[in-house]
Amino acid sequence: MFPIKLFGEKTKSLGPTFAGYSIGVVSLGIAALLCYDIYSAEKELAKRTEMMLSGMVRLVETAVENDMAQGNMAKVEGILSAVSKLDQIERIFITDPKGRPRLYAGPHPAPRPVPEDIIRETVGTGKPVSRIYPNEDNTGYNVEIYHPIKDEKSCRVCHQDPEKIRGLLVLHVHADWMLSAVKKARIKLMSAGLAVLALLAAVIFWLTKRRITLPLRRLRNLAAKIASGDYTTRANVKTPDELGDLSESLDIMADSVQKHSEIQNILNGLLRLSLEDVPLKQLLESSLNKILTASWLAIEAKGAIFLTDEKTNSLKMAASAGLGEFVIKTCAEVPAGRCLCGRALLSGEPVFKPHVDGDHENSYAEMTDHGHYIIPITADGRVYGVITVYLKAGYLRSGYDIAFLSAVADILAGAIHRKELSNHLFLKDLLTKALNAGGDKTAFKALIDDICKVTGWPVGEVWLPDNDKLYLYRASSCHAAEHRFKTFCDQSGDFRFRKGEGLPGRVWESKESAWVQDVTKEADFLRKTIALSCGIKAAVAVPIQLNGEVAAVLNFFIAEAKPADEELVNFLSAAAGQMGLILQQNLLSEQLVQAQKMETVGNLAGGIAHDFNNILGAISGYTEFLIKDLKDMPQQLADALEVRKAAERAAALTRQLLTFSRKNTAVKRILNLNDAIKGLSPMLKQITGENIKLEIAYPKNIPLIKMDPIHLEQVVMNLVVNARDAMPAGGAITIKTGETGFTSATAPAGLEAGKYATLSVSDTGTGMSEEVKKSIFEPFFTTKPPGKGTGLGLSVVHGIIKQNNALITVDTVLNKGTTFTIYLPAASDGETAAAPESRGQVSDLKGSETILIAEDDEASRSVLLRVLKEHGYNVLAAANAGEALALAENHTGEIQLLLTDIRMPGKNGAELAEEMLKSRPAIRLLYMTGYADPELLEGHSIDDELLLHKPLEYLLMLGRIRELLDKKNI
């Protein structure tokens, strides 16, 4: 009747099923009615038989009791004859207890005996029995009634005794008069039954229409709407039968198709959005709104998208919908691991909650119960952010939902990655341009030009700190072609901002980006008047940092009020970070060039010092010879003494060159810094002069240090001379010692954690500009007029400080003075200060032992040979290691000491000493050096007391020789 296809399969027709039900119900009704009719007819017949029987029984019982019991059988027969004449009676007779007829009345032949089954049923039970059967001509029915006749006298004791039954009264009655009454009753009964069946048929028809026809019509209409693309209509047939099942199946199919259609529309829309060139914030907001159109998700039109901030390991809200201000503020930043979103960031897995529970840590008093889906936005193992949507409380988790939201997350991950890649390519191009710009300021100009082109912001500025870091000045700017933007740039060029002033000053002070939605409404925007006249509105500024300090501030403007755009700020910050890397690279390049320059100068100085020290050694030696020989010639002696002074000054200059180039080998000793300063104070007072006040403050119990005393003297002398020269009109110099300590967290760059002794030298002089401050430690750099300085003083100080793993800092303010502070590592616990070195008496310096000299400089070798021979020693002299080994091999006697220069052609002094010890293990070793090149000493260990520095102090050399030779007798 109504065949319906569902999912491609044809179902059975529902019409015959319900028709069969209806026919069955009607058939059952008719059958029941017929059964009831037969039952009613029998009941009516029995009723009328009982009525007639009651009368007959009363007559017969009376006759039996009164006449038959007295043997008056004629009277009984008369009664029977009278009864038989009744129209309704066809025959009447009486039988004995065994059913044999005894008395008979009527026109018909004598009756047959009563059947045995009736005898058993009546006589055995004492109850009447009736039978209905067709009459002899088959024109109707007769009724036979068999009634027991009892002996009342004998039955008064027990009416159930069959032996007391006198016989049976048998009546043959015409049934027509009784059946007519039954027929009337049956007609009434059938009429009522048919009426009931008609009503039942009407009810069945109504139910059929309600339960079959209307639902089928609904299902047909639903199928037509689904075919036309309308998936919102539902059949809603709720019946416990095939139609209900079919309706439920169609509704499920419609739901599924609707979900699929919505998902496809949403995903297609998101794909189109992801390919558009729109800001990321706009993309995320539009994407979130599309997600919230999924009606089947049972969401409350509330949700948010967060992006990962890898620097802080947290989520930051990038887009939201339907959320109140309190929620937006509370969830603006969510640390990894906190609340549901933070847990999804940490695990990278979807999170589902049907209700608010303890994991929902970001909560508030007015919050109602709800659920959440949180889906991470991931790609290649990286979590870019999360999507969170709100659900009705008690919502059931669905893999279908998670699959849909995960597909959305994949699209967003791809879009975010492409945005980052685009920015990366721009920044990479920016880096290339800046590196080829030919200077920091040119690189800044290229940077803001490109940013203005990419972002569409018409005005860009670069603000730099001045040399003294007192204010910001504008180093560069760019603007669009419109005249008003040019006017704004022109009128802004003369502005200066101190820390905290204006937008650039605020960024300089806070070291953080800043956004102003409308500068004309800002009270502290110093260029408000210019902005009003030129139509400038929104502004953004970001810092460029170098080594923890703000090296520049980038400032951009646009002619419309705009709320903060986090995506733009992030982009500008990334560009500023790249520029910071460029500045760092430029700085490192400058430092590398400087280091290479100093290395070159150091190598030159070392080479010069080696040869010059040999020359000075010869000059000093021969000068000492002259001084001894000119004791009686005052004028010549004075000249010789002047030559010695000149040689000493030249030696001091050579030491400065070696210290600056770090080629001088230090002889470190444990020193008390306070004692060292006290010992230098008389000389320092002579250096400073009368118009400069010298103050020295040294607290007690400061840590001991390990340092070459000569180096410490050079540091202090150079700093004091530098301070004196900065105060030509007089002033004050303050020298302070002290102590401090650093942990691994507080130690400045270049220093390790531990205890330090401090030395500071302050002056009230002219101070320095930032440009000068950057160059003060460069070799040969000086601000003094020609002939007043060599430019090596502070370079020497810097070299000594680096050699001692110490740190020097400079604080200076123009026209207010300068302070140099030095941090010297404390000596190890248990070490004590060394006693002053004794040069000994001349009489103690003589000897008779054999000494082998290895010295490649002929003049130095000649002086050494003469000095040693004059003091009684037997001397063998060689110009190099090969000659020294040959002399030692050919010498038959004992050689007590080897005095060798370290730097020689061929084998150096250390290698010579190792070879000599193989053949003469008892020989003593003493080394000389103009400077100790680390490469020459690599792999060799030479104690400080075995090393003499050129130009040699001959008395010190003789004393050291004597100490070594005398040790063998201990």
C-alpha cells in the first residue's frame, strides 16, 4: 500500500498488517458474539424448561405423595392424562427407578425405556436432566425432561439415597414456544452485538488513520524535504511499532545529513578564510564565529581561541565570543597546566568536561554550571594554541564532535603556520637589508620603511638614547606622501624625551611595548597639538634591546583610532627582536675587529718588547759597569745615572706594552690590597700635586688577593694619573678599598660567584661622553693633546684586569666626574701575604760553580758573561739550544745551573731544559724572558721563582742564582 525506502532498502507494506489486525479483531468479535448467542440460547432454554418443570414437578409430587403413595394409581393416571392434553405437552409418563415406563398418558405409542446414561445421571444424583432433539418429522424440536420422583417419607432423613427414588417423571415437551422466546432474545442480542461491532469498526478505522495514515504522510513529507535539502524538519512519530522505528531512522538520518552539511559548510568557510590575506586576529575571530554556528553541538554560543606564548609558556586569548568582560579579563592569560585550557596546552590532547569541577580553576561567584570542549591547535608536535567551546551542563562526549573540532584546529594550525612563515620571510628579508645597510642608522631607516609598507601605517620613527643616556632623540623617520604626515614628521624632529616622558620615553623606561588608541585623548602625549592638526590618532611603540638595555624605540602612527592589535604588536616586537640581533651582530663584529686589532698590536708589541728588552738589558748592564768605574768622576757618573734612569723609563714603557698585549708573564703573589695602597701613597701624593686633594679609605679585614705586585702598581698609578689629567684646574681623587660577594644569580657578566676585594678610583673631573667611554680601553686612544699621553694607560689597566680574571666598570657623567671600580677575586682560604723580596748583599752573591748560559742576543750574552765572571762563577756561553747541548756534552766537569732565555731560534729554553735534565738530572734551572709567549710555554710548567723578566735586574738575578745553588746543600 505505502512502500517506503529507507537507506536504500524497501520495507514491507504496513497497510495489510494493520488490515489483518482489523479483520482479526472483527472476526474475534463475531465469533465471541456467536458463542455468546449459543450460550444465551441455552441459558434461556434452560430457564424456561426450569419454569415448566417446576409446575409439573409440584403436580406430580403432590399426586405421588398423596395418591401414588396410597396406591391410588387411577388418580395419578388421570393427572398424567390431563397434563398430556396440554398443547405444549407431547407425552408424559412415569417410570420405575430403572427407567421402565409404569404409567403413560397421551395419544402416542408407549414410550421406550429411559436410556441408562440418563438413569445414572438422574437416579444416581437425584437431580433432573433435560435433553433437546429434533421431532420425528424434523419440523421442530422436542424437549425431554427427566425428573426423579422421591419417597418423601423415606427421604426426610437423607434426600440423597438413590434407593428411595420411586421413579422418574418423563415429559416430552414441544420446544417451539420456548425457542420463539429464545429467538427474540437472540435477535436483541445480535442487534446489540452488531452495534458493538460497528462501533468497534469505527474505532479501528480511526486508529488506523491516526496510527498509520497520518504518520505515513508525515514520513512521506519528511522524505521529500530531505530530498530537497531541508534537514531541519523531523517526523516525530513516537509509536512502538514499525512506523516508530522508521520515523526514528529518518530523524537520525536527517540529523546526520544536517551535521555533515553544516560541518562541510563550516570547514569550507574556514578554508577560504585561511587563504585570505587578513590579520591573524580577524581570521581567528571569524573562525570562532563560524564554529559557533554548529547548532547540533549544543553550545551556548560562547567560546574562545587562545594562542601560545612560548616565551612565558602560557596561553593568551586571541579571540572570544559571548564571554563577559570578567571572563575575558580573568582568562586573558592562562599559564600552562592551569585550568582546562592550560592542561590541554601541556598535554596536547583534547579535554572534555560535562560540568564545572575542580579542574576549572579560573572561576567566579556568578558562574553557572556548564561543560567544555578544549581542542589543541597542533602541527608537527607544536601546540600553537587551543579552541574552547562552551557546552550545556551534562552534555555527553561525542567522538563526532571531537573529530569536527580537531579538523577545525588543523585548519587554524595551517593558517597560523603560514602567517608565521610569511612574517619570518619578511623578517629574514629585513635582516638581509639591514646587514647590507652599511651602519646602524641606515639599517633603522630601512627597517621602518619596510614596516610602514607592510602594515600600512603611514608614519614611522626611530628614537635613540643620546651618548649620556639622558634623553631620546629622533634618529630617523618615514612618512606617506600626504602633506599632513610630512608636517607631523617635520615638527616632531626637535623633540627630546627623558625616561617616562611621552610614548617613546615610557617604552624606554618600561622596556615593554605600548599602544595608544587615540593620542589626542592622552594627557601626557607631548605632541598632542601637532597630532590634532595633522589628524594623527592611534600609535604603537616597541623597544629594541641590546644586552638588556633599550638601544632604540620604534614608534608608528596612523590617522584613525584603533584598539590594541596584539598581532601587530607581536609582529613589531619580532621585527625589533631581529633588529636587536642585527645590532648585537654588529657589536660583536666591532668587538671582533677590535680584538683582532689589539691582537695584532699585541703581537707587534711583544716582538718589539723582546728585542727592546735585550737592548735595554745591555744598556743597563754596561751602565752599571760605568757607574762602578766612574765613582771618582762626578760629571761622568751623573751622566751614567741619567742613562740608567732613561733605561728604567724605557723598561717601564716596555712592561706597559707587554701588559697591554697580555704577553708579559705575571709573577703572582698573595697581597694585602690595603698594604699595597699604603705603600704607594707617598708616590701617589707626589704624582697628584698640590692642587688635587687625595683621599684614601681602606677598611679593615678585606680579602687578600693573588696578583703580580708590579701589575697592581701599574693599575693604581695609571688610574690616578688618568684622574689627575681629568682635573687640570684641581679637584679631588678618592681611592677606596672594600669587599663584596656575588652568587651565581647576581654575578656580573664575566665574573664567577664568590668573594671579591674592590678597588675604586673616583675623581671630580670633566667626565666622559658615551662615545669617549666606548673607546677608553682601546690602545693608543687618548683625548689628551699631542705629547701629553701615549694612549696606553687604560689599555694596560684593562689588560691586567683581564689577566687576573677581574672586572673593571666605569661610571661617568659629563662635568661631574668618573669612577673606575675594580673587582679582584679573593685569594683561597689559608693563603698568606708574601714577604717583600730581598735582593741580598753583594757579598752574598758570589760563587765558584759552573753556569751554562743559553742566550741568542749577543749583547745580552756578553753582559751576563761579564757579570757572572766578576762574581766568581765559571761560565759557559751558548747562542742557542744546540750549542748549549754540545757544550754540556763536551764539558767533563759538573754544571750546576742552566741560565736560559725562553725565546730562542730552534728549540726554546723550556725544551732545552728538558733535554739537559736527561743527561744532567741534578742541574738547576733558571729562565729569562723578554715576554713569555703562551704558545712557547704550552706543555711546560715553570714556577714563578724560576723566571726572570728582562731587562734583568742583575742583583736580583745573582740573588736568585745563589738561592738555587744553595738548595743542594740543604
